[in-house]
Amino acid sequence: MGGRSSSIQKASLSALHYAGIDSLAAGLSRGTGAIFALHHVLPATPMAFAPNRHLEVTPEFLDRTIRLVIERGYDVISLDDARVRLAEGDLARPFVCFTFDDGYRDVLQHAYPVFKRHQRPFAVYIASDFADGHGSIWWRALENLVRNVDTIELKIDGTLQHFSCERPAAKARAYVAIHRWLRRLPEDDAREIVADLCRHHEIDVSGLCGELAMSWAEIRELARDPLVTIGAHTRRHVPIGPLSYAEARAEIGESCARVGREIGRPCRHFSFPEGGVGPREFELAREAGLATAVTSHSGLLKPHHASAMDALPRIALNGDLQKPHYVKVLLSGVPFALDSGARRVGLRRPSAATA
């Protein structure tokens, strides 16, 4: 998330909190539950250049959030239990599920002990190429590149551009500009460009995936605990919307089959990587026999999601929003109601839960 959009988001959520609007409107906008989306859980480490810090929360924040939702009357339940509650209309008590995308090793090292201490369940969605150790975590490769060079030359939209990377502020500007451009490109092109840049500057990122992501042995270790649900997150961690029908079907079906083989039981839950998804993708999730599929769409769970288990929204627990009052406002549902209203009248608002 860019610095300006993050600041706008925090200001908006703080304004809602201090105005008390979240409390006043909670009765109207509050859903039956919520699914939190996270990526990394890591101890706070001061760094001048950390462009992907928004994907990280601290163990302390995770602990506070679990305690906060319990204190506010939410049940922390598994995805299977959430599906049952929605399907059966058992909505007397609100609930939350905690989910982690990608399958990073810090989930085992730093998140798992927190959930174990609270004896509360959570889910991890595995990108199978990451677990194999050869996936492309290109946004982190780009971060490593910018951190370790003084200048980058890159042709963007046909124009050769020069990026200074000598100081932390310059590195941050270079990363944001390059990352924003890459996000507009097809996924394979973005990966190839970053790989070429790293080779040109002799930045070795070949071990990055093995360093960051859990191995299958570590995933099986987590899966042995009944508190943990292991789901799938495609093979290559690619947006499914732009893929052909056959490619999209393979990314869903083969990743679920691989996870099931590795953990020794069927994989029943799936997370769509960030990117546009719609009816075709939801139908593919249904064809795969999944119990649930979650999206990057922001929002609370409502009773009507009982008939849309393959298109469930989530709330991103963003590393830029590590304060209890942000969580309270997001759980109220007010930001999503406002965003929905703005879209209906053609306005644009910053997402309340962008990861």
C-alpha cells in the first residue's frame, strides 16, 4: 500500500472511531461474522526501508486482536464451523475466523504459538510452488534488489527511466514507482522483469522462496494440530481472473489436490490470490468440491453468504493498522457500508482493508 493511501485509510478509520459512528451504526451494519486475512507475523524490527511492511503484523498485535474480539463477544472459530453456522442459520453469536495467505514460515514460528496459547483455531492457505521452494515472490525480490543497489535503469512504457536508490527515501520512491508499474502488467511479465533485473545487478534471490515459505514438512507439522486448517492458494500464486479456463481450473484443482496429498486428508478450503475474480472462478471453486473459497474483496459475512460459500469476503489485518480502534471500526462494518454506498453513486473511496 502506498504511503498516501495508507494515511488516508488510517485518517478515515480514526475519524469514524473518534466520532463514535462505528458504535452508533454497528447495529445496522454489523454482520454475522468476519474472516480476517493476514500474511506475515513478525517481531517489530526498525528498518528505514521496508516497502512490504504493510503485510506484517507483530505477535503482540495478533494477541491483542484475539483478546479484543473475544472480549467483544465474538467466537473465534474454524472455517468449517463458519460454514456450518452460515448454512444452518446459526447466527445468534457473531464470529471471526483468522486466515493466512501464502504459507510463510513466520506463521509457524510466531503466529502458531499465539493461537496455541489462546487455544483458538486458524487457517493457512498454501501456494504449492512456495512450499516446493521454487515459487516467485517477486515483490520481495524487488525489495531485495532496491535495498542492495544504488541505481536502477528500467524502461517503463517505452521510456528509459533512472531510479536513484542511494538513500532510504529514494529507495522507497523507486520501489513504489516500479511496483505500481509491474502490477499493471501480466503476472508472468512482472516476474520475468524482476528476475532479469536481479540477474543484471547480480542479486541472488534463488533461495528467497525457501527462506520465507514453509516446507511441506513444516506444513504437515502444523496440520497435525486440530486447531489448524490447511487450505490451498493456487500452485503459482497468480491472479486467476486473467487465466484461460483450463489454466484457472488447474490452478485451483491441482493446488487443492497437492495440499490434500501432502497433509493426508482432503483440502476443503481455498483462497483466491489478489486480483479480479467473478462468476467463472466461483463456479470453478464449486466444481472442485470446496467447502469455502475466500476472496480479497473487503467486507463482513452476512446471512446471504450461506448461498455464496465460494465468494466469501475478508477483512485485511493490515500492518499499517495495528491499533485496536482500527479493528473495532472494521468489525463494525461501517467502512464497507460507506464504500458500497460510494460505489453506488459513482464515487471512489480508498479500500478499508487493502493488503
